[in-house]
Amino acid sequence: MTQTAAPTATATQAGQPASDARMRVGVMTGPGAIEIREVPVPRPGVNEVLVRVRATAICTWEQRSYSGQQSNKFPFIGGHEIAGEVVELGPGVSDEITVGQAVTIGSAACGQCHWCRSGRDRMCPQHYRGSVAYDDAWGPGGFAEYKVHPASGIYPIPGDASWEAISLAEPLSCALHAVAQLDVRVADDAVVLGAGVMGLMNVVALKKHGARVIVSEIDPDRLAKARELGADITIDATSEDPIARVRELTQGRGAEHVIVAIGSGKANEQAMAMLADRGRLVLFASAHPMTPLEIDPNEMHNRETGVIGSLSSEQADFQAAARLIGLGQVDLRPLIQRSFPLTDLAAALDASVEPGTYRMIVTP
Ligand SMILES: [Zn+2]
Ligand SMILES: [Zn+2]
């Protein structure tokens, strides 16, 4: 594991690339196929920012596209968990963003639509506006040396976290978004099903909200990792019945909050069965193939339970993730496995789809 310190705003002499500068981009031309291409460095337009990418973590979307588990449109330029340094500002960008700043790249928002004005900018039509297009290739564009992004989706990092840690702001923000949809009160019982990286991010987010966190998982190494990241109780689902164990731990009530962080019909059913009265179940992971989940509307009515979906995150979640990481309020180092140069993107993706691994990071 290599960790390099991100610069503070004042310590950096960020270089603006020459007008004819070119950059390397890692392009997925199909499942299992990576090409390193050269394209012109994009330039920032009105209200846009050019970022020199320093670290991009590989997430489930890129892994599933690479392994062929999830269909995608190719050629695809993955990489949406991005840390970098501001090198050029387009016209109209506010003074809050300055050249040399360490930033993470994330959710954009127009600030003017119904969703933005009612504080739910996750649903803003501009949410994914940072997507890039170089010739016939498209995608979030983090597997590249530079990226242009709307200023509304640029989040300055306070403090001096490593580039690798900053690249984990996006997955942390997604977990914070899921938890923000729940009414978590101090000492509530919260269960996370599945302790992959995203399950573990939810453990971190729930702990910050003061819950007692119970994790159910079948892999003993991941259970140990969950304890390292703050889980209070772990359940080995290969030897214990998670539903019975959660009921036992909660005097039969079940858990007020259950987050399913693994795409599994069986886990969704378990979650439903361990929900306390007034409990909320968050469907955090998509399942491929999808299995329908049966609900009993009368039971849900009587017990005032609920099921919520959660995908991506919004500005407030990103702002919180940037602060938690930058100010050292969370330690995500146990989730960082290894860094690779952009030229080794294929090796990084090969490593990331190995079972039992944590975040692989590309440093363009
Ligand atoms: Zn992600
Ligand atoms: Zn909007």
C-alpha cells in the first residue's frame, strides 16, 4: 500500500497544461479489454474546473463492466471515485475553489430545479453531468490524467489526507446518503448485511451516527475487517442464523435499521425478517440477476415498517465525506489494498475482481 500526501492549497504550484497538451486515458473497449489511449487534455468551460487526477479508486460498476457481470456501453472510461488537484478554472467559478486545492469529484447539481430547491439534489437532472466523452468513448472519466467537472460537483478537502484516502470520498458519501435516509438515533440497533467495501462504508457511516452496528457476512476476513472499522457485533452467517441472532441481540425486537449492502435476494429476505417495528430497510445494492422481494402490505401497515432504495449521493453527503476524510474523522486506510499506475489499469482491474479484495487504486 502506498500513500502519498495531498498538498495543501498554499503549498502547491499547480501546472496548467499547455493548450495543445495531450493526456493518457484508460479505455475499456469490452469486458476484460483495456486500451491506454491519448486524447487532448479537455479545457474547462463556464462554471467548470480542470482537475489533475491523482488517485481513482475502482468501484463495483467498473468491476462488473470489466468482468461482464453487468452490461455496459463500450468503449467505456470508468473511474468515478476521484481525488485530484485543481489546475484550471473556467469562467464563473466561485472563489471557494482555487488552483492548487486538493479536491474530490462528485455529485453535480443545477441549484435551480425542484429537487435542488427542495434539498434533494440527488434527483437533479444534472446529477451525473460530469460524464466525459472522448471520441467514441464515454464514462465518468477518472481513469485519465485530467478531468473537467462542473464546479457544483467539486468538493475541496480540508486538512492533508492522502490522495488514496480522498479517492474514497465518493463511496463514503453513498453510505452517508443511505444513512441520511434513516432516522438513526444514538444507541439504535443497525444491521449491515454484507461486508464488502460498500457494506464497510455503511458501518463507518452508522458508527458516526451513534448506532450499535451489527454486521452479518459469510467471509471471516471481512468480519474481522468490519470489527477493525468499528462494528460492535459480527455474525458469521455460515454458522449462525442472522435473523435469530439479531432477534436475540435485541430482546426479540429486531433492528431499527437494516442496510443490505450485497446484491442478494436471500439477504433482502433476511433483512425483512429482522426488522423491528417501525424499522427501515435500505436496499443499498443492486442484484444481477434481480430477485423480486415479497412484502406483506398489511404487516408493513400494522408495524409501520418501510423499505427504501438508495443509490449514489448528493451534495450534502459529499461535503460531509470530504470533511470526514480531510479532517481525519474517519480512517478508511483498512479499505485500501493497493495502488497501480494508469498504464497498469488492466492489472488493477484484474486484481479488483479477485474475491476478498478491497479498493484497488489507480494513480494517473
Ligand atoms: Zn463508487
Ligand atoms: Zn437541480
